[in-house]
Amino acid sequence: MRRWVFAMVFGLMGMASATASASTAHDFEFTSIDGQAMPLAQFEGQPVLVVNTASRCGFTPQYDGLQALWTKYRDQGLVVIGVPSGDFNQELASEADVKEFCEVNFSLDFPMTEINHVKGENAHPFFAWAGAQQGAPRWNFYKYLVGPDGTLVKSYGSVTRPMSRKLTSEIERLLATN
């Protein structure tokens, strides 16, 4: 029992120190679904919506809304990033399968990352950082809105649709300040 508590405390401290050194989302990097580096610093000056996704979820039709959001606002500066995750046991087995599924079924062309953990001790550092501020994703299609300066502006639960007024009004506000 003591070893477990010791490991748990020091494991959490390690995660905290890794995320504590990051002051903005621009300090993090993903790997794209095609295996290329995707530093969030490249989006400095732009609002970014980071969404954990899954191919076999009741919310998967939100891919259509995410694509519509991307299409409507990308020329104004919005970046939408899909982060596939199997943390809720609803994602396909490989990046190739996810990419094909998204292209064939939804014609997605917004940036996607490789499959990542979004909660728990193995969470990608971005999700550990965002979760510490606004709570970890409770399900697929949880959304984090990052401001142009890299600060975490707001999070939205899975039931918030990408084209909802609640989300688009905040995106428009951020785009107007750009």
C-alpha cells in the first residue's frame, strides 16, 4: 500500500511539473495523423479549437459540424484540431484507419493528430495542462478553445455542437480581437 501511495504521489508530481512548466498551449506539440510534428506554437496569434474525437461514438456525427466550423472560420484564422483517442473505447485501432474513416465518411480536411490519451496519468501533456485548468474530458468530442495568445479560454462538453451559438459566438469574439 505504501509503495502504491508513494508511486501515485510522485507520479502526480511528475505530471504536475511537466505541465507546470508550460504557461500556454503554445508550449505543446502533437504529432499529426501523418506522423509530422505539429507544434501548437505555429498557431500563435490564432484561436484554436482542440477536440478529442472517436470514430465509433454517438457524437461522431459532430465531425460534420467541426468541418463546417473549420470551413466557415479558417480564412479568418480559426484552427480546428481533431485528437483521436481510444480512452473511451470507441476509436479505431490505427491512425491509418482513423484517417481513412474521416476522409471517406466526413471529407475532413482540418488537422488531425495521431491517437492520444486525453485523460488519466498517460494523458498527452496538452490534455493534462487543459484538464488541470478546466477539467479532463468526460467523453469524446470534448472541446477546448485556446485563445490567440495560447491561454485556455473555455471548455465545452460533448453535447455542445460545433456550430452552436454558444461556441461560435466565443470564436467570433476571439477572431474580432485578432
